[in-house]
Amino acid sequence: MAQTIGLTKAQPPRTGRVAVIRVATVVILLVVWEMIARSGLLYEDVVPTLFAIAGGIVQTLADPAFWQHLQYTAMELTISLCLGGGLGILAGIVIGTNPLIGRAFEPLLYYLGPTPKIIFFPLLIMWFGIGQASKAAMGTISAFFPVALSVAAGLREIDPVLIKVGRSFRASPLQMTLKIYFPAMREPLVNGLRLAFGVSVIGVLLAETKFARHGLGFMVTQFYQQFDMPALYGLVVIIFGFAIAVNWLIGRFSRAV
């Protein structure tokens, strides 16, 4: 009887219940927002109704300029993930497989990782100008640290027997990476890429709000200066939606590989 109870408690929550909790949470937040918007406690234009925000979403999606700005930001994020993620994987493998280098440099990554990367943006402007390159560089710096630290931590969790087997067959560094390291650390790598994407979005959008004439960050600043709050909130919702979709795609891709 005790074993049966223990097994019952160890079972994960049902998917249906999890979905209900998520939907209920979203509905409650939307209801609270609508109540605040209609209560008059705050300035109406600062907290617009859900209907006004929905109109802002439709208006933004119907604007051809939005898709041009989205393409501009998407290009910057793609460059950021490719460069920052690639360099992070390389650095993580070196740090995770070489104890001496790990002890020397990994603490620096932990110290520099939480540092707000926006402080580097004036330097990036001087180096790369005010165009797309400086925004992509900002995203690259942001993406590098979570990937490098996740890969280094994941390598330490690999079964030492697998590494010994690879070395006994005299596998090259490339073969060790492709046949042993990557398959064994897939989950930490995916988590690192997800974190890298999130901080890259923050870095790129912050950079676009400073010196830019293109991108979603520029659109946010533009709506704010025009005090078009429905369009501003609508754009924020759209950005959240795209971020969720990309994270979902990263997860699906990791399971398919």
C-alpha cells in the first residue's frame, strides 16, 4: 500500500491540468488588465483596453513597414546567434575539456556574464558605426556567455567512460565533438541557446532604441514618442509572440536531431 502511494505521488502532473492552469492564469491576467483599464484609476491612454490593444496589433501587422523592420531585426538576431552561439560552443568545449583553461577563464565568464551588455554599446558604435553591424555585435556579445557556460557545464556531466572510449579509439578532436560531446550535452546546449536567444533579443532591441532608423526597437521608440499606446502594447505582444515561437522551434529542432 505504501509503495502504491509513493508511486502515485511520484507521477508527474497531467498535461490537461497544466494546460488548464496556464489558460486560467492568462485569462485572469487579461481580466485584471481590462478591469484596471476601465476603472479609471490610471490614465486611459496609458493603460488602454484589450480591444484597443487588439486594434493596435491588427494595425501594426497590416503596416508593410512593420515587416521591413522585422526583417531587419531578424537578420541582426540571426547573425548574433550564429556568431555568439558558435563562439560560445567553441569556448565552452575548450573550457569544459581542459581543466587548466577552465580554472583560468571560467570564473571570468561568470563575472562578466551578468554584466549589462548595454554598457559596451558606445564602444561598439565607435568600432562598427551606427548601422546594423553594431546591433548584431551587441547581440553577439549577449549570446556568447550563456552558451559558453552551458556547454562547459554540460561537458562536465558527460560519463567519463564515453570520453575514455573515444580516446582509446584515437578519435580526433572533431570526431570527439561530433560523436561524443554534442550528443551527450544536447540538453544543456539547447537551454544555453534558448537563454542566448532571449538575451540577444534584449540586447538588439535596446541597441535599436538608441541609434537606429530600422528594427523593432526603433518602432517601439517611435510609438512611444507619438504616444500611441495601443500600437506600442500591440507591438510588445507581437514581439513576445515571435519570441515564444522561436523558442518553441528551438525545442522542436533539438528533439528532432
